[in-house]
Amino acid sequence: MNAIVLPQPDDLASNRTPTTPMLEIRNLHVSYGKTQALHGVDLMVQQGEVIALIGANGAGKSTTLRTISGLLKPTQGQIIYQGNNIAGVSADRIVAQGIAQSPEERHIWPTMTVYENLTLGAYLCKKDAEVERRVALVYDRFSRLKERHRQLAGTLSGGEQQMLAIGRALMSEPSLLLLDEPVWAESAHGRGGL
Ligand SMILES: Nc1ncnc2c1ncn2[C@@H]1O[C@H](COP(=O)(O)OP(=O)(O)OP(=O)(O)O)[C@@H](O)[C@H]1O
Ligand SMILES: [Mg+2]
């Protein structure tokens, strides 16, 4: 598994602070029971950078993202996010610290509407007006979702469900957005995409 830095949008590149990594992973080991999936992963992400994890099926890309999100606990290693080691911190506390993930499996709620799924992504925000502002931003980026505002999420197409999973992750206004196998690129409109 390799990490490559993708070309940076100009506005992000100009905001970078190269000396302070936003995220630094050191010697990360993760196991599923007796099966070890990660054998010492090192990774660094600077503020404003877009990083792609490249690797074969089973290389450990999703495992790495799930561990950063707090869904898996490492057996060894550190995940330094904005100066703090968050390895082993619970997933809800990690969302509160500004990390959100759009998972490979999407995990949308199929019997709830597009709008309801999005609002759940902002569950930490207690101000209705702020939640509505964020929904409007997501609809600005994904007009397909706006058109399907009241549609049950389980009836969306696969790509539309992927957009919803990404939109829901954006609803927490994360500082660090983790996208596992996004297929949305052709469909993100407005405000320069993501
Ligand atoms: N819940 C699990 N229980 C046991 N082993 C698992 C589990 N999830 C993943 N693994 C194993 O961990 C390894 C890494 O899997 P992971 O899903 O991180 O790979 P990946 O790089 O995301 O692959 P893909 O490109 O197919 O999505 C694989 O060998 C996989 O079989
Ligand atoms: Mg995967």
C-alpha cells in the first residue's frame, strides 16, 4: 500500500502549513482477531493536502481509514491528529474532533429520506439553522441529492447512495475527510467540487 499526494487545488495549496502535519501515522499495526491486517503503516498528511492510498485488494486501505475513524483499535502505533494521539479513541469522539469518513460500504439508513440521512450527519450540531445551512451546501455540491430530497435512501442508485454517504460525512464540517473508494468525482458540482 502506498500513499501519493494528488495535485492540490490552488486555494488549498496556498493555505498549507507545511511544518505542522494535520495527521501523522506512525508504525500502525491492526489485527482482526488473530489475522494481522496492518504491519507498521506510516503516513503523513499536511493541512490542505489531498492524499490517495493506493494498493491491491486486501492491502489494508479500508482498515487504515477505519482505524483513523476509531472503528478499529490498533494493537501498536500512533495516530497523531492535530498534535494529539487519537489511536484507540472512540469513533464519536473522533467525529467531534473533526474527522469524518464516507465508508466503502456506505452504511446509509435505507428507510429514511435523503434529507433525514444528511441531518443525522450533523448530530453534534444543536442549531437547526446551522444544520439547514449545511444541508444547503451539500445540495449545492450534489444536485442529484437535492432533487431526491424526500426519496428513501434505500431506493437511490449505487452512485447516488455514495453521494449521500459523502454528503453525510460533510455534514459534520470535518477538518479531515476520509473517502473510501469514492465514485462521485463526475457528479460533484458547484463550489469547485470537494
Ligand atoms: N472484519 C474482518 N475480519 C477479518 N479480516 C478482515 C476483516 N476486514 C478486513 N479483513 C482483512 O484485512 C485485510 C485488509 O482488508 P481491507 O479491507 O483493509 O483491504 P482494502 O485495501 O481496503 O481492500 P479493497 O481494495 O478490496 O477494498 C484483508 O486481508 C482482509 O481480508
Ligand atoms: Mg477497501
